[in-house]
Amino acid sequence: MKDFFLHVLMGASPAGAEGAGGAAGLVSFFPFIIIIAIFYFLIIRPQNKKQKETQRMLGALKKGDKVVTIGGIHGTIASMDGTEVVVKVDDNTKIKFLRSAISNVLNAKDEKAEKTEKIEEKKDDKVETPVQAGATGATGENVEAKNA
């Protein structure tokens, strides 16, 4: 029995099954091939895409862009010099960072989109709920009769 498992792991056929040697070796590697494919599509490929996107974003940085650093500091790019970026945080406060320390660029389009989302959320909050049958208003009157 012990020799059987050893032969299967090594890709050899057990004694008496001379014709199935090559197929048994391939079948034993099939689960490993599946696991490698899963790792590639779920971990490696998305990570590579994100890294390329980050490199594009860092390459497109320019003076005046509103940025967020890895540490969460918000500011505007005042100047750039090779691998360093000077971020203006306040009127008289400038901080020098490595270009790779920028985690996100906030464009005017992004800020406008955020503002419109907030306005839409407020509108959704103000939407009145349907009146239930027999509900009374603040004065105790029947609401259905008042709306009709």
C-alpha cells in the first residue's frame, strides 16, 4: 500500500498497470495547476493592475493638483522636483514628500461628484413616506381626508 502512494506521487504506475503511467502523473498535477490559476486571477493580476494604475497616477502629477498622502494629509502640490513633491497644506505650511507617498489625487471633477452625491442623499432623506391608512396628523385630523 505504501509503495502504491509513492508510485502515484512520483508519477509512475503501480505494478500491473503499465499503460496508465503518463496519465496518472498528469492527473496528479492537475490540482496544483488549478490552484496556481486561482492565485493568478484572484491575487497577482489585480495587484499588477493596481500597481500600473498607481504608476500612471504618479506620473501624471502636476502643480496645483489636490492630493492625499499615504498618511492622510490633504494638500495642494506647490512644486515638484524629480522624486520629491512639495505639498502646500496651509497658507504658510509646505511639506516635502516623496512622489511615491501620494496615495490619491483629488480632481475638481471628483469634488463636484462628491458634492452632488451629498445633495442627492439629502434629497433622498427628505422624500416623504407613503401615508398609512387611518394615520392622523399632528393636529389629530385624519391625514387621508386632508390630502384628498
